[in-house]
Amino acid sequence: MKSVITCDLEGVIETINADGEKLFGYPKEELIGKKRVSLFSSGEVVIQNVGKWLSSAIKDGEHNTKTYFIRKDGSKFNAAIKITPTFKNGKNKPQTGYCGITIPINEEVKIPIKFSTIFIKWAFAITRGGFTSASLFPIFTLAAFFAGSGDGLFNVLSLILCCLGIVLLHVSSNLFNDYYDVKDGTDGANTEYFNAGLNSTVLEGAQLSGGSRAVELGLITHKGTLSLARKMLLGALLVTALLLYNSFLITGEIANAQNALILGVVGGLLGYFYTARPIRLVSRRGLGEVAIFLAFGPVLTLGALFAISSNTVELFSTQFYNAIYLGIPFGFLTTNILYINQYPDTVSDASTGKNHLIVTLGKKNARWGYLLLLSAAFGSSIYMTEIFADNLLNFNKNIFYAGNAILFMYGFLAFINLFKNYDNRELIHSNLKTIYLQIFYGLFMVIVLNLFFI
């Protein structure tokens, strides 16, 4: 028996022969154009080995190995597999995907799982921990603003606790969102989600849309997702309690701790009810995007201001408003990540009542929303030029203008690709650029707000 399966560059199954249907136990109608070849492997094997196998196939023309696969009924079988890249007909013959030839074998195949794989499984694949950069860079930028304004304006321990608490809260929100998307059938109906695959060295294999797919890959159960979400939330609450107590010790008053707690609760509720019923903000035709803007923008930076400041922050003071201004560009950039990641999920989202802006406006019309968010991000960034010049000890307007211009053009390239490829798989390059843009902007702001080295 010889199974022959072809897939595209993201693993979506394109063809399967009769032996493949018999061997894996799936009819072709259930697989072609709907499922990925990762369905047949253990999630840990996918994380640890598949990327290496595909890279080897591309480099050497083929890759031969032994592994074990999982049938539809859950039973395992050992197999020898040969992976080769497939190419489009034509002059340049660009690669279009892979072909896997599988032959069952009688010998026992064991694949030791490394500790690094287990770490990646929990820290990134299940929790999507890598995307906590969207929460951390606004806080780092606020700290850089403090550092560039003078000495002793924020407490280092408070900064560490604030970052840890935000990471735990962000991860908890990710897990709750995954839990409710699986429960509502959104993830199950989604066959068009984006995975970075080998398109990105930094984000290789990362899920860009459609949730973590951790339940689908067997990395964790649906019930386990909820349990882990609650544990992460409990961890966030414990760290927050330490943070607020430290704030009281530093300032000698409860005002900062009180305001930080209020804003933390607001941010947490926005993250939780993004997908959780009965509110389910993502289904409210734009309210989900507003919630992300607030939670990852001004609510986050304002809450961090109260949490890490060494002095009591007066409500509606200049310092208060500056923290809000700092969060606005980050809010727009993070919303744009969510916005463009909704494109491949649109059909399944619409079928399960997840009526975000892409569903509401339609893919073609919604293209302009990306450019609007991008322009708003850098317009609000440039708006802060004089604020920085008045408050920072080492600030260079020319560097700030140049950096913003370069980053805007990088984002504009993502928009051009979106404009052309809004309804095909080439859009993935814009998804990746949008994620990178938020990271690059965060790094740039951390550096430019405290140019102590020039």
C-alpha cells in the first residue's frame, strides 16, 4: 500500500490517492482543500520535525525518514515517508507545495521529544506566547519615556511585575479566546487559516489566524484549554496583587494602585469578552476592533503608568495624557494585526456569527480600513513629536521623523500586497509584515525615546 498526498506550501491537502484514503481512514471529500497534512501527525512531532523535514526536502530535492502517523479512528501506524517539493509548470517553475509518499512498515518507530519542543509547545504553540510582544512593547516604550525624561521616575521592580502580569493576562485571554472559538465551532469551520510555515524565519510554523489550532493538533484538550486559561488568570491576579502592594510601598498612597487595578480589570474584561458570550465583542461589527485598540493601546499604557510610576500620578495631568498618547499608535498597529488576520478567517467567521469588520464590509471594501489604521498609527505617532521634544533629555526630531517614514513605507508595502491579493494565499506576506511592523515600531520607540548614547 502506497499513499500519495500532495499539499500546498501551507500544508492544505490538494490530492490524495485511493491508498491514502484507506491508510489514513479519511474520504478525500473530507480532506481536499479543507484539512492540512499536520492532521495525520502528533502535534509534538509537527512542532519538532516537520519544518526540518520540509527544509531538507527543498534543499536536497527530497527527504526520507521514518515516523508514525495517526488514523481518523485514533490508531497509530509506523511508516516510511518520502517528501519532495512540487513545482508549477512554467519558465521559472516556482514551488507550489509538497508531495508525500507514505508506505506502512512493521518496525517500531519512536521519535524522542526534546525538552525544547515541550517548551515551544506550551510557551508558544498552545498559549501563542510569542504574540505577547503586542502587550510588552507599549510598556517598554512607557519605561523608555520615563528613562528619557529623568532619573528615578519609575520603579524597576514594578516594571518587572507589570510585564509579568500583562504577559499572564494576555496568555489567559488567548486561551479563553481559543476555548470559546472551539466551543462556538468557529475554529472547526475554519479551513482557510494562515500558518507562517517556512515563509518566516522568526515566526516559522506560527499560527497567524484561526486561533492556535492546539486542540486540533492534539497538543491540549478543549477542557484543558479552559483549565490552563483559568490558571494563567490566577497567576496574573497574584502578580497584580504584588505589583499593587509594591506601588503602595513606593508611593505611600493607594491612588496609583487603585487606578492601575481599575484599568487592569477593564483591559482583562475587554480581552475576555472579545469572544466570550454573552457580549462576544467580535460579533458586534466593529466593537471587537475597538476593544483591541483600547486593550493594547491607551488602556494598557495608562494602566502601566499608574503601576510603575515612583510618584502619585494626578488624574488628567500632563503625565496622564502623555501615557494615553503613547498608547494610541500601538493600539492602531495591534488592531491592524487583528484586522488583516481576519481576512483568511472571514468565511468561517461569518458562518458562526463572528461579524467583525471584514465580514461586515466585505474583503474588497475592507482593504481601505487597513490603510486607515496604518495612517492613524503613524499620524498619532508624529503628533507626539513636540511632546517628546519638550520632555526628553536626548531626543532627535530628524531621527524620529525618518524612522516613522521608513516604518510607514514598510507598512504601506503590506497594504499594496493586501490590495492586490486580498482574496488569495499570497496575502500571508502582508500578515507577516503587519506583525513585524508592530515589533519594529516598538523597538524603534524604545531606542528613540532615550538616545543617551549620542
